[in-house]
Amino acid sequence: MKNAFYMASRYMRRHKGKTAILIASIAMIVFLPLGLQTVVDQTTSELEARARSTPLLVGRKGSPLELALSSLYFAAKPVEPLAMADVDRIRDTGFALPIPLHVRYRAREQPIVGTSLEYFDFRALRVADGRQMATLGECVVGASAAEALEVGPGDAVTSSPTDVFNLAGAYPLKMRVVGVLARSHSPDDDAVFVDMKTAWVIEGIGHGHDDVSKPEMAGQLLKRDGNKITASAQVREYQEITAKQAESFHFHGDPATFPVTAVLAVPNDAKSQALLRGRYLGKDERDQIIEPVAVMDELVTTVVKVRSYVTAAVVLLGISTLLMMTLVFALSIRLRRREMETMTKIGCSRGTIASLLGCEIGVVLAAGVAIAIGLTTAAHAWGPALLREVLL
Amino acid sequence: MIRIEDLVFAYPHGPFRLSIPDVTIEDGEKVAFIGPSGSGKTTLLHLLAGIEVPGSGTVTTAGCEVSSMSDAERRDFRVQHVGLVFQVFELLSYLDMLDNILLPYRINSSLALTPEVVDRAKALAERVGMADKLGRYVDRLSQGERQRVAICRALLPQPRVLMADEPTGNLDPANKDRVLEMLVQQADEAGATLVTVTHEHDVLGRFDRTIDFATFHETVGAAP
């Protein structure tokens, strides 16, 4: 058998191109259905797990799927916001704990999620390194976000401007990283968490600047009308919240109108859940309440259906490729007939010739399957993230 | 010793029929069978080597009656005791020169491929003046060089009989002389009996004896 392998290896080495094509074909035939199944199964199970762990979501009326994708997986597509008053509305019912979510901005590719500390308890997120955020301008980052942004406690993360050409848009805010969360194998790993007030500062609702009430700033005042001061553009607006500047940060307007993109409602029990859902059934209701698991089931059903079609197509393609490969092998054996006759004349048995050819086919099959397993393993590791990118 | 007695052979489909009443070739003798194309010269070599089996009669090669051996016995006998040289060399293009010489040891487990065998293969290559081309693929060798490689392959198992089927048929005159001389010389050095079939009368002077094939060829039609 050692000699058969040796001869097979020599043949394949001499016909590298042909061998590589055959191995690649086998690898693709095996990998495509296997990898697709792995990625889809893993992704759908992750999607379903996240949805199952989230009882209710409240948002402005619109697409329930977009509300779920934005609130559960921090999808980039923004949804129309609610107001903080809507959070209070849920709290006032006494049926559920409302956890506000603000998902509109990013730090490079990582979503910045404004929320309250209850979110961390609800999702059982634990700080692995550093501490929990405590003051304005602080953030904690998920394990993957920490890797992607290359930050840890003591470093800083800057929010990305929404539109560099829009002077009235959100300015970048530099935030201190005070903790890194333990890996949870969920979308939380990718997020940068800040409190709601910091999210509003990023949005431009709150800001900090030089204290214009100080006498030395008199030269930069354009107009004073009682408490209303109009300052010149020379007054510095802070883009970082430090301990020294924190006191200068303030918000304009009624806090009840400040935006939240969704409210995660954690009902006290099944009855409370039903009662809370009932509150959003009115004809004139501006908001919607959804059960994420029901919404995601629809998406998963669609994905699985698409997978079935793709798998069927791949299987047909695989069968035709296998037939082609059989033809290639058959033609190859025919072309090598003289070689086999020579070996027979010298003293080689049919069994030995079969084992020589069997080794070649076996090595091609084994190499193809090995590559397919490698690709499937890679798909297992990175595929769901890619598919999430596509879906979300 | 090679001995053929009352041999009759015919292919299952076709009119060809070979009949040889009695031929004896002594050990170490160099014999050329001469005859036109299609007269059954190659078939005779196949019968002597045990590739084909006669319908009747006996074939004894190197003292062994190959006509009564089983398939497996004939294969083992052939690879161990018969060195075959073909007209079109029949080298494997995906093997380099050294691996081509070692081929009999890789395709039949009755021969053990040991470091000594590899050394012997290298020594054979050196003897035919090709020691510097051992790692070269055979399709990068000239026709004459390829036939020298084929001769080395045939000689490596130290056969008692060297059989050459039109060994110079595909060579130019210069290479023809050189290869023929080498074949005779290597057979002499190895103490092997040399049996060659050829239709070229100008090479017969190098052999101890010539047997005209026309006397055995009984009937019409082309031989395979």
C-alpha cells in the first residue's frame, strides 16, 4: 500500500492542475450543502435564542421585524424613536420593568447602545475587566467590540459622526472605557454600552461648553436677556466628558421628550404580559408591542425555506459535478490504458493496478473532504456573523 | 535454459495461429527472432514471459515451466526472472528516471524495495551514462536515453532472461547501435540470456544465433 500511495502521490504531483481542480470540486460538493446547513442552523438558533430571551419590545408603529432587528441585534438601520415618556408609561402600568434602548450611533463598526443598568442584569452581562459604567461619558464594551476597537479599561472610544457634511448633525464624542464585558456569545459582545444620557449627548441633545457666566468670558457674549445668553462661536464645545468638564454638561428641553429607539419590557408574569399587550391594541395607538420570538420565527422560516431551495440546487449541482468527475476519472483511466498494460506485462496484478488507481481517487476524495471540513469549521466560526451581516 | 515444445497458440477471435514444434535456447545465449511485422514475434515473447499461455505444448523459461503456472505465479516469475524491453519504451511519464527504473519493485510485492536496490538502480544508471539525469522526468529525455532507462528497468531485478521486443525500432541509426551494444553488453555482464525479436536484418550480426520466424507462422491474417 505504501508503494501505491507513493505512485499516486507522484501522479498527482505531476498533474498538479488537474488534481487541484478535482480536489476543489470535491471540496465544494461536500462543503456547500454542509457549510450552508451549519451556518443557517447556527444563525437561526442564535437568532431564536436571542428572541426567546426577550419577552416584549415596544417601539413606534412600523415594521415589527425592523424593531426586533434593531433592538435585539443592534442592526444598523434606525427605527423611528419613542420618547422617554413612553418608558414612563410602561413603568406606570406596573406590569413590567421597562428598559430603554437607544441604538442609533456607532463607534467605527460597533453599535453604541444607550441603556440603563437594568439591561446588564436582564441579559446577565458581567464585567470581566474593569468596572461598570457609573457617570456621564463612560462606557463598557462587549468582548468582541473590545477586540475590534482594540480597547480596554482606561482607553477611549469615539463615536462616529453620522454625516461629516452635516454641521447640525451629531459630533463625535470621546468616551472613557471603564470595563469590558465577559463574552456572552450574543450581539451584546459587539456593542459599546453607554447610559441614556451619554447617548443623548452623542445625539446633540446634551452638551458641555465653556462657562459663559464667568467674568473672563464676557468678551464672548453676544447678547444677554435675563437667563438667556447668546454666545459667540468662539465658545469651546467639549467633545469629551472629563471629570473637570462633567458639571458643564447639560440638556436642553423636556426629558420626557428625549428619544429612545425601543423599550425592552420585562413583564412581571404571564398575566402582566397579556395585560400590557392589551394596552397597545387601541386603534389610535402610535406604538406597537411585539413578541420578538413570533417575529423572528417568521424570519427564520423564510431563511430555512431559502436554505432548502439553495440546498436542492447545490445537490443537483453536486450530482452533475460528480458525474463530470466520474467521466474525468474514466477518461483518465482510458488514457492510461497503455501504462496499465505495461505494468501488467512487467508483473503487476489487476488488484495492484486497482489499488494504485484507488489510492489516487482516495487521496483526491480525502483531500477534498478534508478541505470541506476545514471550510465548514471556518463557516461554523465566522459564517453566522457573515449571515447576520447580510440579514441585519 | 529456454525450451519450447509442441507449442500451439491462437487468439480466441481471429485466424492467427502460431505453431512451434521445438526451440531451445541455452543459458547466456543471445538469440534474435527475425520475421516480418504481424508474424507473431511479440506473441512469442509474451508466451516466453508468461503473459500469454499456449493452447497446447509447453514453454519453459529460465528452467521453469511457465505454461503450467497460475496467473499469480507467472506474474511473480516474470517480475523476478524476466526483464522486458519494449519497442516504445513504455516508461511512465509522471515518474522521474530513478522511479521508472524502480518500477518493478513498486508494483509487485514479491520484490522488496531496499536501499541496496536503490543503490543498484543508481549504479545501472551510471553504467549507461545517465547518473546525472536520475531526477529528470522521462519526457525530457531523448529517445535513445529513454530506451537506456527502459533497459535499466529491465535489468534491475537481475533477471535470468532479458527479452527485447523490437528494441531499436524507434531509434535513429546512431542510437540504434548504441542501444543494441548496451543491451548485449548488459546481458553479458548480468549473465542473462538475451532474446530479441526484430524485423531489422542489419542488427543480426550482434547475436549468437538467429531464428527465422517464418517457419513458425502457419497461417494468414495479422497478429495483434
